[in-house]
Amino acid sequence: MYNFFEKLLEIVGWFRIMISPTLIGGIAGIIIFNEYPSLIGKLTALGIGFIGLLIGIIWATRIYKSPKGTIYFMSRVSATPELDEKEIVKNDK
């Protein structure tokens, strides 16, 4: 049961990592399509969105296969060690 829960969390972490470049590519594609609403603009927008998706998949898979995994990566991204250090300094005075 523990292995299933751990694997489920790693997959959720994979999706969270994958979605960031996908959203950036999608937003860039929407902006391009709004500026150039022709067929070329549509194809360029789809291409940029697809490139964002590919980058997200490659990045998330690389982190997933690393020895520490996606949950460790996400916890390091979300951590704020500089805020913790300031709090320690304030308590020492």
C-alpha cells in the first residue's frame, strides 16, 4: 500500500512539473494567435504550445527518473530557506 501511495504522489509531482512549461507555451501561443489570427498564426501558436508540452514532458520525466524524484524537487522549489534564516536571526537578538 505504501508503494502505491508513493508512486501516486510521484505521478502527481510529474504532472505538476510538466504543466508549467505547457502553460507557458500555451499562453505564448494564445498571444501569438491573437496578434496574427491567420492560418500561419494558428499553426505557429499550436507549434509553440506543442513545444511547451514536449519540454514539460522531457523535464518532468528527467526529474522523475532522478534518484530523488519529483516530490523532492517540488519540495525544494517550494522551500523558502532565506525566510527561515531571517527568523532565526531575529530570535537570536
